Amino acid sequence: PAAVLSGWRYIESKNQKFTMQIPQNWYYSGSGSYYGFSTKPVTSDNQIAQIDIITSTTPTGNSIIINGKKALISRDDSIVIIYLPKSDGKIYKIQGLPSEEATLIKLAETIND
């Protein structure tokens, strides 16, 4: 694995075959193709970010490059969404609060599949 970023920690999804890093003070909960994140133990009401691994969508947004892959980012007042290609043809849909945009981009940069 890549070196762990300062203040971050390494996590792995065996069933979806990827690793990534998240801030050390974040909690996560996940099953199947969904992962939720919070600064407290994760509930459906306190998530500041989430990742869905999706198969069928036509994402829209502005082009950005993340780890050499063409990704898309869309923003509005309540949410930031990053669509990042997964090596198996699926798509990571990484979304969260606008205040977390820089963290979400950094998180996306640490994804390794």
C-alpha cells in the first residue's frame, strides 16, 4: 500500500476489492457497495460523506483528473459529488458536504483498486 498520509488511516474493502485512506478522526460503516462516514459512530442521520459503488449512471459534472483517471465533480449548496472510474468498470460515487470537498478529493486520490 501507499504511505499513509499524516493524520489519516488506511482501510480496506475486501468484497469490493479496494483500499483507501480516511481522516483518523472519521468513523466508517459499510456493507456491500455502500460506505458511510462521520466524525462520530455512523448513523443514518450524521454522515458527512459516503461512497456508493454504482454500475449504471451517466454522471455529469466538471472534469478533473484524479490519479491519472478522468473523474467528474459536481457541486451545489448542499452536496459535492465526485464520480471516479473503478478498474472493474464500475464507478465510485463519492459524496459529502461542501465543507468536506478538499477532504473528499484527497480521499479519492488515495483509492487503490
